[in-house]
Amino acid sequence: MNDTTSTDQQEGQHLRILIANERAERLEIVARVVVGMGHTVIARELDIDEVGQVTRQERPDVALVGLGDSSQHALDHISRIVREATCPVIALLNDDDAAFIREAAERGIFAYVTDGDPEDFQSSIDIALRRFSDYHNLEGAFGRRAVIERAKGILMERHALTDQHSFELLRAHSQRSGRKLYDLATAILDSHLLLAAPRAVPSNPTEPDGLAP
């Protein structure tokens, strides 16, 4: 199942949500809204040092980070959650704060909402899930392209081919074998690493090669 299909299934369904805020009363307010939307609150975090570990262990579908008394506290929460790369983060604000939104975007949020209206919450969640999926699909595409480019480079060096000819060789073999271009490129990289592996070190490195003790 690809990421897009998974996201389509998540949107409008029951989600596991992490809420982080430095203010306990705001945690409870947001938690009631989330539960009222039909989702589950899997964690309510006040502690910056723990939020990353909770994200890693619980692997929520979405994280909601509220802006409390300290914008730095909220930004640190965002950074810790984003670092785990398990879910999109949505910032919750009482009102528009351009400076905070800009900094939060640089830290990696995928959406923000400025009040507790359940419809706005759900819309922001759907948008964040879609953007998160698109981002990882794009990131994967760049990774696959890099592998293919490295494989082309090996073929160019090994067989004195041009960039175009090395790609045509890959593509022709892909068509004949029925294997994906990326899979062929990965196989070339793996075999190249094996062929380039250093010579095994003798069991007794103090003795010259070819002489028994």
C-alpha cells in the first residue's frame, strides 16, 4: 500500500493524536475537542524532554502543539516531534502570530489552526496528512533518483559509456528482465560495493603473505 492510499484511508477516520502544550488547562480543552471529533488522545505532554520519546514510542498519526506562554517552549516541542519524523505536526494558536508561524514552519509544521472549532481542526488535520504524505513521496522519489544516478556513474566508468548510453543500457535491461529500474540500480550498487571490498586481512598479520607460521 502506498503512502497516498494510506493517507486517503486516514482522512476522516479515527486517528491517534498526541497533544503537547506547556499549559495543562489548554491540554484538557484541546483533548476534549479531539475526543469529540472521534479521535483518540494517546499522550498529553508538558515536558519537552519527554515529548520526543513519547512520539517515538507511541507513533501518533498527528501531533497538535499549542502555543502557550512561551513561544520557545512550543517551538522546542515541534522540533522534538519533527525529529522523530513519524507524523505531521499542527500548531495551535489563539490568534495569528506571523513571527511564530514563520519559525514553526522552519521547524517543520505542516499546518496551523487559530481556534478550537472542530471543523477547522479536522480540516487542518486532513491538510497536514496530505502534505506529510506528499513530502515523503517526494523525498522517496529524490532518493530513488540518486540511486539510479550512482548506478549510471558506475556503468559509465566501467564501460566507458556516456550518461545517455548508460541510462539506455539500464532501461533496456529493465525492459528485458521485467525488473524495475530502481531495483536494477540498487543491484549494481550492491555488486559494486562487493567488488570494491578490501582484501581480507590474513589471520596472522605479523607473517608475510604466502608464508606459513
